[in-house]
Amino acid sequence: MRFTVIGWNFRKTPVEIRDSLALTPKEQVELGLQLRTRFNLGGVVILSTCNRTELYLVNAEQQLDQIIEMLESYWNLYELRERVYTIQNLDGVRHLFRVASSLDSMVLGEPQILGQLKDAFQSFNEADLTGKLLHPLFTRAFSTAKRVRTETSVASNAVSVSYAAVELAKHIFEDLSKQTVMVIGAGEMAELAVRHFMRNGISELFVTNRTFLSAAKLAEKFQGLAVPFEHLERHLHQADIILSSTGARDFIITKEMVKNCLRRRRGRSMFFIDIAVPRDIDPEINELNGTFCYDIDDLQTLVSQNQVERKKQSIKAEEIIENELLKLELWFKSLSAVPTIRSLRKAFHSIAEEEMVKSFKNLKNIPESERKKVEQLVHRLIHRLLHDPSRNLKKIAHDEDAHLYLEYVSKIFDLSPTPVKLEKLPEKHHGLKIVKS
């Protein structure tokens, strides 16, 4: 197959080095062009994310040392060889399928990696750097990832506190696009939660913090509205969902404050998410009708349950990947019959052409239109005659002793089949449309 993965990821490479390996889409393509030109590769795709940098290469197996040496020089990081992993052929394809299906991610089942991989492939395909072998491999990887997401629930359960908070909000409010969110705090957890909310298309965002400048920066980043902390109570009733993550030592939101909000909201529910330690929100608000309040322990319990469930589902996902790998392996085996089939068809058509030339010499008065009809009839007849033998030869190619059958056919018909070069395959194989996540 001559397929190789070279990479560095979060398992073996610390974030300080991964930061240095990060490439923009333009830099990825430029590096790919350098690699293909210098090492005469049959195809290149480079994936660069915060958790991994991986190169998917064709015809690189004899030049791995030189390629890694060039990459160390390119990044000016001469410790890369100590942390690099290389995976080849079918094992490399298995790795690609697992990456696409988010089974190799830091957070099992996270949805971003498939879109990132599709974007990378699209960029390299448009730059004419993928060659022909990578096209069927990547389109198979994308269809396998789709099977994993539709046939398992490996990606459907929240496994981070901030993500779990948003998922709970989606259960309480069916349509988040109509909901107003207020975030109290401007730290990392608060920002992560805002990102998840924004991905789900909320109606409006308020951000408040004791340091107004921090609130303003976070609000501006996500096109929200910054609220001075001393005006919190004045604006609280406007929010349907309130997430709090501060370092306060006492409750920021009290039962009395929420009681006043509910009166002004005229029966519309409020959902509180308290991911602060110590807690920011008085848990007694759960006693009020129309309120839902979850704290960090509630969310951690949900996350732990979901992590266990995702691991169970990942077993089924691995089975799907092995099933798809088997299909791909059978397809590659069937290619061994292609040279014989091509040679057989060429021989039949060549004999037909010779015989028609002889016949047309003896039929000098036949009109040109009739001659073309005869030619078409003969070629259709050959296609019909060779259809079943061609199909059966592809099936036979899956057998262990396939080479014997193909050799016998070649001897019987005196054929000289030319071996297929996998990197020169036509793109029609597995030509699935690339749809971004």
C-alpha cells in the first residue's frame, strides 16, 4: 500500500513542543509541496491541530529518516525524533480511521477533529498534492467516521463540565436560539462554556465580572454585552440561562434575588449552572417553582457517567473501523485482477479490430454509417462476453491462491498484464463528496 503516517500528538509530545509545530493552512500546504518535491512522494496531507501534527504520506517508507531530519530542521526542533511515531500501511489506515472517528482524541468522541481533517484534505486536494491513493483512503475515513457517529453514541454524551452544562441547558430549553445567556466570571471555564453556547446559536449573551475590563474583553470576543458587576441584580431577570464561575467566597446569587426575577419574568423558567468552588449560587433556589440549578458535583457525576458510556460505545466503534478496514483490504486485493482484466479486454478488442479491417476490405460498398453500426455491435458484444469473467476475476482476487488463477488466465490467452501502481489509481474509486462538518 506504501502509506505512512508520521506524527506527534498529546500522548508523547508536551504542549510546549506542540505549540511550535502548529501550522496555518497556508504553511501546511507550503510544507507539503516542499516534501513532495524533495522526496518525490505520491501524495501528502498534513493535519495540524492543538493536540496533534500528523503527516499522511505515499511512497515515504524508504526515506523516513531523511524526512524526519528535514522536519527537525524546518521547525528547528532537534528533539522531534525522540517523540515521533510512524505507522505504515494497513496500521496507518487504521490510525487515520480512528483519528477521523475521534477515537484517538484527548476527549473521546469530540466533534471538531473530523471537520479539521476534512478541511486539511480539501486544502491539499485543491493544491493537487494528494495524488490518487490518498483520495480513497480519506474518503473511506470520512464515511467510516459517519458510520461511527450514526451507529454509536460515542459523541453524544458530554465529557467536560462546560460542555455538560450546555447539554443540560439544551434538555431544558428545546431551542437555545431563543434563549439569553448570562455568564458571571471571565476565566477559562467561563470562556469555554461561552464557546459551547455560541456554537449552539444562543439569542443574546451578557457577561459580568468584578473586573469590568475582563468582562468587556470576553463579551467583545463573542459579540456579547458586558454588564458592570454592581448592575448584576438589575439585569439578572433578562437571562434564561445563568452560568457562574467566579472565585467569590459567598453566594453571588441568592434565593431572594431569584424570587424577584421570577416575578418579573411572569412564569418563564430560569436555569442556573454553578461551576464555581465555593458555590456562587444559593442551592435553596431549587425550592422555587420554575428554577433549575446544577452545581459542579451534579455536572461531574454526569461527566463521569458519560465517560463510562463513551468507552462502552468506543468498543462498537472499533468494530466498525475493523469492518471498514476489511472492505478496504478486499478492494485493494481486487486491484490485483485489474491488469489481467485490462489485458484481456485489450486482446479481445485488438482481435476484433483486425478481423473487422479484413472484413471491411471485402465489403467495399458498405456505407460508412453501416460500418460504424457494425463496429459498435462488435464492441458491445465483447463487453457483454467479458462482463461476467471480469467480475469473477475480481472475486477470485480475494482468494489466497488468486495469483495462480490470474497466471493461468494470462497463459491461456497469452496476455502480458502491466501491474497497477496504486498511487496512479483513478479518483473515481470511493469518490465520495466531501461535506464539511
